[in-house]
Amino acid sequence: MTPLRMIFLALAIWGATHPMYHFISYMWQTGEGFGGMIDAWYVNASTTGLVWDLTIAAIALTVWILAETFQTRDWRRLLAIPAIFLIGVSCGLPLYLFLRSRPAA
């Protein structure tokens, strides 16, 4: 595995674990669960802007993944889409780059 692929994989793991730690900590502290966390995302204009920023980035990344996947027929790359929407862009983007940088067979 090339050093660049190892960096993408490390970033994907970090992008999955680091934000999730904070999400779980918040839900544990408030006791409100996922619904309470979603409510907190819209508590002021700053957090609402951040939510929309990440949502638009997630949609753009998904369109890019779909376009490249249908062009190359490398269906494994589609694994990044659930990661984007279930974990976050911080995991989905480096995961996609990791999958995309795989050597051709």
C-alpha cells in the first residue's frame, strides 16, 4: 500500500472516530439522544450555516462519486456514500479517495 493510500485510510478512520466521540459525548451529557443533537444543530445561525455547508458538500461529493463510479464501473467506490451520510464528510471523502487510489487490477 502506498503512503498516500495509508494517509487516506488514516484520515477516514480519524474522520469516523473523532467526530463520533464528540457526538456521543454530547448525547451522553444531555441525555437527549440523536433528536436533541439534531435540534442543537439549528440553535443559531452559525450552527445552521455549518449544517448546510456540510450538507451541500455531502451532496456534491455523492454526485461526484456516482459520476465516476458509473464511468469506471468500480462499484466498491459506492461504499463511501453511506459513510458520508451515516458518519460524515470527514470520513466519506478520505474513504472515497482511499478506494479511488486503489491500483488497477
